[in-house]
Amino acid sequence: MGKSVSLFVAGVVTGLLVACLVGSFALRPEKGGDGARQSDKIVLKLAHGLDEKHPVHQAMLFMKKRLEEETGGRATLDVYSGGVVGSEVECLEQVQQGQLAMTKVSTAALEAFLPEMKVFSIPFAFRDATHFWNTLHSPIGKQLLTAGVRRNFRGLCYYDSGDRNFYSTQKPIRRVEDVGRMKIRVMNSRTAMDMITAMGGSPCPTSWGELYTALQQGMVDAAENNFPSFITSRHFEVCKYFTLSAHQRIPDMMIISTKVFDALPADIQTTLQKVADESEAFQRDLWKKMTDECIATTREKGVEIITPEIEGFRKACAPILEQKDYADIRKLYNEIQEVK
């Protein structure tokens, strides 16, 4: 009995130590040489799944630099890329628990945590890029940044992930009727699947890593994403038609654990928000440059870039919002349409 109790106590102690060590990486004060409290350095652990060349990672490094400059070295970011800390959802869950300070997450992935985020995935919810960014910077966009507080995280800023467009292997997509009977790869998102069904196609949720082979072997006829993803994935090698449908604009969001944020000194909170906003502008500029380069590369690779008849796509997708599953975001959607 004594041995069992000892083992139990040892297990509890070990578990607490591990929890403390993991948590310490989220918000880690580092003592100055004199050991004085005022010289503590705040280190915020930030992790994501993108590679280090991606505009989002570069924006994070920019934010790190600006945070150090603005705080005189009192606060910094410890940035981990490439999914070494976990997948997007795993990082989000660690942020909720306060084990990780910050991460980048697609608002599509947030749908499972915050139903209102579905509005970003509604096809043609935004008239164009200007309407999209005006919405994100409006009271609506700011409200959505704080919607996660009830789930233990809050948004600091948005990052651009471009517009999503179709690209296909054998058959060009020039009008909505061309989608009919095509097998189209989509994200594992209910809204994305409803969109393809509304257009007359067959949605095929496929992992990103398996998509190249699926396109090459004809398991799917088409996919949809932005220009940078089309080029970096080398999907241009098997897809010779790229359709400028811009059917969705789904932003990324930089989020921070409320447990961590609330523990920060007020001046650090204010400064962190300031440099996050600066990093958004920095990332948008990088994204535009990268997109322009990828459009040029797409043409160089012999891919036909098609401007489709958009109105047919809009009409086909309009009934989606009337489905029961989207009743909770209709009011929000209508408010977005009022943004100039």
C-alpha cells in the first residue's frame, strides 16, 4: 500500500512539474543580471506550422523585432515554425490552455470553436479585396477579434491569405456549369463542401500533402487555393488551367492566450497590440509581392489564367446562406454587406 501511494505521489509531482515546464514556455520572465524584478525579460512563445520563407513567418519576425525595440528589450517573442510544436489545431488548443502564448490560425479552423467565423467561408461574402479589408478594420472585424475571449484566446490582428480560386487538370472552368460533375478537392470544411455541391460538383476533402498525387492520378479533377500555394506546391505541373473565381477570402488571425495576455503589464499589452498591427501591414505588403511573383510564374509555366463569368457562381452559391446550419450568421453576413 505504501509503495502504491509513493508511486501515486511521484506521478502527481512529475505531472505538475511537466505542466509547469510546459506552461513556463508560454510566458517566461528572464531575470536581469541584478536579479531585480524590474529587469525581468518577458519571453512569449509563438508557434505555427508554416515554413520560414512564408510572409506570415516573416511578419512574426518583424513583430518580434518591433516588440524588442518598443519595449527596450523588456519583451520579445520566441518563434517556432514548421509545426514543431504541433498542428494548427493543436497549437490553438495549447493557446487555450495557456501552455503556448501565441499562434497563427486560419479563421476556417476557428469555425469549430467559434460558429461566427463561418461567415468568412461563405462564398462571395466580400465584393472585393477593398470590401474585405474594410470589414476586417471595421467594428465588425474588431468584434470578431475578441470573440474568442470566451474560449480563452483573443485575436491581435489579421493576416492576408489571398483569395481562393479554382485550378484544374483537364477541363478549364469558365462558368459555373463547368464545375458540374467535377471532383474538386476542398478543405475539410462544411462550408467549402456545401459550396462545391451548390455549384454542381463533388467535394473531395483531401489532405494538402496528398493533393499533388490526387491531381496527377485523376482522383480529383480540380482544387482551389491562392496563387502562392499553387506555385509552392508545384501543382502547376499537373494543372494547366487557373480560374480567377475569388470565391472565398479567408483571413488568418494572430491569436494570444487570454491567460497570458491578462498576465502581461498594461504597457506591454498596449505595445504588443501596436506591433501586431504593424506586422499586419508588413505581411500584407509581402503577400502582395509574393502573389504578383507567383502570377508571373504561373504564366511562365504555361498555365492558362481564366477570367470566368462570376455572376453564375454567385447565384449558384446564394442559397447556401438559407440553409439551417447558417442561420446563426445571417445577421452578421448582412451587416458585412453594409460595410462600404
